[in-house]
Amino acid sequence: MIDLHEIVGQESAIGRLQQNISANRLPHAFLFTGPVGVGRRTTAIALAKLLLCEKPQTGDGGLLAAVDDSDAASGKRACGKCNSCTLMDSGNHPDFQLVYKELARFHDDANVRNRVMQDLGIDVVRKFLLGPVGLAASYGRGKIFVVLESELLSIAAQNALLKTLEEPPPGVTIIMIAQRDEQMLPTTRSRCSLIRFNPLPKDFVIQKLTEGGVAQTEAEFWAGFSDGSVGRSLRLSKMGMYDIKCDILQKLALLGRGGDAKLGEELAKTSDKLAENAVKDAKKQDGAALSKNLATRRTTGTILEIIASGYSDAMMLRAGTDKPLVNGDQLEVIQRLGEKFSPTELGEIIEQLSQFERLLWRNVNPKIVWDNVVITCASAASL
Ligand SMILES: [Zn+2]
């Protein structure tokens, strides 16, 4: 696992955390915000490792020293050798708990287990946070809870958390991770110390992706598409999503106003296959159970986002933009997509695609969604 001083591209966030640690003024509740995959979760886990370490060391600069001599570079770091560090590295520290909506699968109550996990509900929060928060720490260095996708916390769950966020038991640190702070209730926000994570610069993302074995053209696409997120880009690239996106945009550009029934079926199959692979990968990686249902909704959502990026490029092109397109690698395809519709129609297609994404989370059958996506992309007609 990565240590705090090894995280690159988030010097301001890490620097603030290190300042807090050096001054012994660590807030007991944090809200980490920023795009998916820019290092929020990695930082939260690294911070936990440092806080739980039995013999934290003072750093000699490490990786970051090459670029600056800020607090981010010179601050404390986990020893990596103590019992606690070993437990963190193995992913089994009893005083560290990740809280996420899929934990519903491990709930004792069958009703909770069988619910479609659209939000991070109060049952999960009670069982995996509010219950254990008051129990004594196993190693006497406190306890850390990291809440992933906090923007999905239900209102009831957020309300139930307020008292603990305000005044957690001694030694407890709670880190909430969300994309944007305004997605959280104001009462939750005001009880957390806000740490913002920035999108990473495009060139930095491209460089990291090519170092990770991604071809230059593909890396340029992901850097534009993923809002400066190396993590998400690498994940999507590994899924083979780039070839899929090239193929789908090409087919949509050739689509006549009459639509194509086969294309809906093909898209449903593609997202289904990707979801199957995601379920297998999750099992292989950390033995975590990812439900097929959730995986299908996620991959469908990603493909919808990719399609929307094509139409939004087409709209920018029609408006005579001089900004680089996300799908600059398929310029002719984008031109063709744009020629078929008026700018208003293009806007309607993009809006409709985001509606479909919302429908997915309301449990509409993905196959039906795909059929309608094809109709929308063929004719700009809404449902
Ligand atoms: Zn240690």
C-alpha cells in the first residue's frame, strides 16, 4: 500500500494533513472531496496507517522532496514495520474500518442483504460505524472509519451520524469521502474539516497512464474524459473500454434516423460482459463481493457517459470551439455525429442520456435503457 508521503499530485491536501499531524491538532472528522480516482481513498488509508502506527518516523523528504520541501514532503510517516503497520498492509487492522454501501451484503438481516444498494443506508452505518465506534480500540492507537461514496449516504444515515461526527469517542477519526461537499447535508459538512483534492493536470495523467502501459492516443482520451483521474482512467483502460468507446461512437455516427434494433442488443451484451468481468476481478483482487446488478449499472453508466462525451464534443465542434475535444482521436466520427442534428437536438440527446443514467439507479432494466438510448441517439426523440 502507498504511504502518505508517496502520494503525488495532491501536495496541498497532504500538506494540510501533515501540518495538522505535526501540530498535534488533528480534527476528528474529515470530509475529503474531489473527483473519483485522484487519491482521496488512498490518502485516507495512508493517513489511517500513519495514525495507527506504533512508531511513526520523521520523514527525510522522500518522493516529494524532489519537487518541494513542503510539509507534505517532510512530515511524519508510518514506520512500515510495527505490528499495526503490518496489519494495515495486510488489510486486516481491527481498528480500521472502511464503510461502503456494498457492506449491506454482510449484514445479519436478510432484508438489508437483499435490498438493491442504491444508497448508503442507515442499517450499514449503524452496524459498521455507529455500533463499533464506541468499542475500545484493539491496539490503543485509536480507531479510524473511512466512509466511501459519502454522497450516497441517505438523509437518515447522515442524521444518525451527526452526534458522532460532532463528538466522536476519544481516539476516533472519521473520514468521509465525497465528490463534492455540496452533495452532503450542511449539518454534516459543518462538522467535518474539509480537505479538497484537485483534478490532476492533464499532462500528469497522460504521463502516468503511458508509464502504466497505456498507448499515447488512448492516454490522451482518458486524461480528457476522466477529469484528471489516474485511478479511474487506468481501471477503465484495463477493462478494454477504449476499443469499446471507439467502436460505439463509430456505430452511432453511422446510425440512421430509423435506429437499429441490433445495436441496443449489442450494447446491452457489451455492458453485461464488462459487468461480469468486474465481478470476477473484484473477487480476485480482495475477495470482495460485487453484485452483478450493481456492476451492470456501473458499466452501463460509464458507457452512457462515454456516449455523452461524443455528443458533447459534437456540440462543441458545431459551436466552433478551439478547445481540445475529449474524443479528438475520432475527429471524423465526431463531425459526423454533429452533422446529423441541430445544436438544440444535440443538447436534448445529452440531457436524455443523463436521464437514462438516473433511471438505472431507479432499477430500470438495463436492456430497456439501451433500446431507448439507441432510439434517442438515432432520432433525438425523447421517451
Ligand atoms: Zn508502524
